[in-house]
Amino acid sequence: MKHLFIYLASVSLAIASIGDISSFKADFIQSVTDDKEKVLTYNGSVLAAKPQNALWRYLSPVTKDVYINANRVTIIEPNIEQVIIKRIESNFDFFNMIKNAKQIGENTFIAKYNSSKFTIITKDKLIYSISYQDEFENSVKIEFQNQIQNTEIAPELFNPNIPINFDIVRD
């Protein structure tokens, strides 16, 4: 009975910590594996804060910043001096998806959004990785390092700083 209580308490804490995230900072390694088992690896850092703000800063193999604000994505690509601004039609909410994830193992959660399934692995009450299949049937795994959850993130960090000489493509 004592072991059951400890297990249930730890599960409750894991769910509470994953469900109560209001901000997230981390370094990441993103691996994209195609149907021929070819792997492309990216790395960088991510900042995210409620309600729906994120900045994915890719450092390698290419440099680019991806800003996500509610219904808009802005991609700044310095190597080609171009900015792509897209309107997002869906209401994808990362924090709500995490909050509604169902626990299927001690440190494993499944979240669904539209027809996609995301597998979330936690370690020490922090998000360790997220895996999913993208719209091209590639397997995507994002592993996080140096994670910090629920810390203050300045809102202005989510405002794209577009160099004046860059071409702007609106999609």
C-alpha cells in the first residue's frame, strides 16, 4: 500500500508539473527522419510563454528565427536575407496541448492535436522530449536540455526584429 501511495503521489506531481507550465526555455536538438531513414539534425534554443508565444532560434545547420504569436508565424532567415510571414489558420495552443496530455507511463504522456499524436517524455518533472510525425510522414524528435519552466520571459522577446534590407514574403 505504501508503494502504491508513493507511485500515485509521484504521478500526481508529474501531471501537475506538466499541466501547470506557463513558460518554457531550453536548448534543443531536433532530429527529422524520413522514410529512407535519412536523418537531418538541427539545434538551437526555444522560448515559449502563455498564451501562445514562442521563439525557436535555429543555430545549426542553418541560422533562422521562427516567431509564433497566436495566429501568425514569422520566419527570419539571415543567410538569404528573407522573412516569411504566414497566417496560421488553426488554434494550436502548445500549453493547452501539454495540459491535456494523457499519462501512459511513469514519464510518458500522449497529446493529440487535430490528427497528430505527440509523445511527451518527462525527466525530473521537466519536459525532456517531444516526438511526432509531421505532415510529410517524417519522424520528428525534439530533445531538450537546460530546461527552465515557469520563469519570467520578457514579452518583447516574441516581437520579430526584421532587418530593413530583408525581402518580406507574405503567405
